[in-house]
Amino acid sequence: MIEFYNVSLNIDGKAILKNVSFRLFKGEFAYIVGPSGAGKSTILRLIYMDTFPDQGMVIVNNYSSAKIRAHEIPYLRRELGVVFQDFKLLPDRTVYENVAFALRATGVKAKEIRHRVVRVLNEVNVAQQRSKLPEQISGGERQRVAIARAIINNPFIVLADEPTGNLDAQNSREIMEIFERINRKGTAILMATHDQLLIDQYPHRVIKIEEGRIVSQ
Amino acid sequence: MSLGFSIKEGIKGFGRARMATFVTITSVVLALIMIGLFILLAINIDRWVGEKRKHLEVEVFLEPGFTEAQAQKIVQKLKELPGVRTVRYISQEEAARRFKKEFGRDVQEVLGTNPLPPSCILRLQPAYQNAESIKRLSRIVRTWDGVSDVVYGQELLKVIDRYVTLIYLIIGGLGLVLLIVATVLVHNAIRLIIYARHETIEIMKLVGATRAFIRRPFLVEGILYGAIGGAIADVVIWILMGVMKNWVYADIIQNWQTYAIVLALGILIGFISSELSVNKYLNKLI
């Protein structure tokens, strides 16, 4: 369901990815590992089509990077969830509003929004904090809110870019447990990380990337 | 997609940057007041010019001693000329009566005879109430037998024809400049607002909001800037017109259409400027 065919990408004359090919199957959990600047985040950006390959092709479900039109990109993004190291929450909105925002932006009706937001906040254990602003909750809780927002549209995959990078060991484990739970329900996870300890604790397929090339998978 | 959500977001955004909102609305108000006053000035000049043209008379003097029957032939010929609306014949006797009314003296008593020639007073159709048409008409009539002279307010007509168009052009040009200035001001304000909220836009994109959905709150915000600016400008113009009527010139006219135009221009400025800024920003992103 996600396929990279000989993908190369240059940014400002610098080769970020070189001839990258891999497949990620339905319900799979995989890590993309490699040093900083290796191209991990770029692979995720190529999947949610924030950038496009110079050569090769990325296929995400029925969408191809070679054929997708600008107006189709929002619909692709509704089929996947994205989580970042810095959470990317709206600071002037409550936990509830941050999660509900993803549904409002996609035109879901108010009645359904309430029901779904409450359910997903319970799922990631932040329902108690729903009326608080992001600055009033801990880093671990913020990342749970970001995960809640990523899964609220029932995506087939969650893309996580260093989701534990700003968290301590305890919070990192809790976040990983949430990803494990989500994955057990059938949602694929593709996580960019360089935290070897977590990979050892939660072993899954590892796609190793160095200087823009896949060196093992 | 929920339009209500977009409107709510637009209104929320409107209250977020209060100083920027105040400065932008003030600038829009000032520009729209000027535009409104220009429109009213143009309307009043137009009315004044219209009145002058409407009462414009061309007087065709006939040879003294012309008989009534001969004069009627001229009257008939004048009526057949293109652009002539009415022709009124002034006999020598009536000319003497008009002289007495105007100067308080009986010309017959003063001179012992009535030297005033009979004449025809022409009123023209609106399309012919200009210096060029009247000059052409006068040239034709002067060649007729029995016509001694053709007189009309040449100087006034020349002034009207030459300067009024120039005044309209100046008013229109200044109005256009002010419109552009107001649009640029709102455009800049919205650009700053968009920049301040680039994170929100990024998140909207990430969760799959369409371009139209992302744009809408900013359009609402821009329209609000324009509408509030337009409404305030209307109130100020209305007060200014009241003061001018009471203290300067009571015959000044105003109409509701001017107020509607000012409000509509405000909304249009807000819409166009926010549309430009949002599109520019989104084109960079998507």
C-alpha cells in the first residue's frame, strides 16, 4: 500500500534521497532509522506528498506521486495520520479543540465530532485534560493529544517523525505502547527514529538509511 | 464543509491582533471617507452641470421688421433641425416687455422707437447641450436669410466642456489611487495575520483541509475589515454631510446609493486583498 520505486530527490542541489525503493504493507509496523540528515523525514514527507521525487515514484494507496493533482492531496492526507517530535498543537486551543480541529477541517458534523473526539481522547488517556491548553499539560500528554489527532480520521497508516525525541524514557515507553495498541488494531505505523533502545524494546522491521540510500531493510 | 466554522474562525482571528485590526480599519475608513466624499462631489458637480445645460438657451435674432408670417417660417425651419427640443418666438413687442421687466425702463419711451429685433429661443435635447453641437447649429442658422445673429453662453459652455471632464478624471483617478492604497493596506494586514498563523495553516494542511477550507476564515476576516471600515466611513460621511448642509451649503445633495457604494467598496477591498494574500501564501505551500 506504500511503495517507493527508485526515488531520488535533490533539495538546493544536494542529493537527499538516492534511488530509494521499499514497500510497506497493510498493518505493518516499521522503523526508518539513520543519522540526522540521512533523509528519514523526507521519506515521510514524500508519503504525505508535502514534497515530490525528482526521479522515481511514490505510491500511497491509490495515489501516485506522478499523477496526483493538487486538489487531491487533502483527500490523501485524510487517509493517513502524522505525528511530529514537536507535537504541532495549536497553542490557543484546548486539547479537545486540537483534536476536533482535524475533523472540523474535513467537514465532519458537530454531533459526530463530539462523539469521536471523546472516544479517541479516552483511547490515548488524555480525556481528563480535554479542557486544558497544550501549555498546561506535560510533554507526554501533548504527544498523546497529537496521536489522538492523527488517528481520529481512522487512517490506514500513522507516520511518526521522531515522536519520542522530546520525551523522557518513561513517557517514550508510554507513547510506544500507544503506537503498539494502534498497530494491533490494524493501522500501519512508519516511525522515523534514531532511538536504538526503543527499537530493541519494541522490535519491528527496520529500514536503515544512510546518506540518502537504503542500506538494509 | 461547515461554513459556520469558517465564519467563527474568521471572527476569532479578527479579534486576535487588535492593534493591527485597529490600524487597518482606520486606514480603510479614511480611504473610504475620501472616496465617498469624491462620489458626492461628483454627484453635486454633475447636478450643477446638468442644471446649467438644461437651462441653456440659444437665441436666434431675426432682422428687425420681420413679419410674423416670415418669422413663423424660420420657427418651423428651426424646429426641424436635429437636436432642437423647443422653439419659442419672441416678437418685437414681447422683447420690449422683457427689456422693461429686466431693466425697469420702457425702451419705446427712452428711444422713441423699439429697436429690439424679434428672436427665437431654442432649447436643445440633452445630447446636443454641448459647445460643439451648438456651434455647428449656430453656423447653419447664421447662413439663413433673415437671421442676424445667434447668441448663447459660449464661455460657460466652454468652461463646462473643458474643465468638468478634467474634474471627473481627477476625482476618478484619486478615487482609484485610494482604492488601491486601501487594498494594499488590507492585503498587508492579512499577510501579517497569515504569517502569524502559519502553524495553524500547516496543521490544517496536514489533517487534510482543502485549499478552499483554509482560505475561508481569512476571506471572512478580510471582508469583516472592509465591511466595518465601510460602515464607519458611511457614518462619518453622513455626519460630515449634515454639517456641510447646515453650515456651508444647504443645496448639497446626497443619496443612499453613495452610502451603499462605500459599503460595497469596503467589502470588495476586504475580499480582493485577502483573496490575493491567501492565494499567494497557499501557492507557495501547495
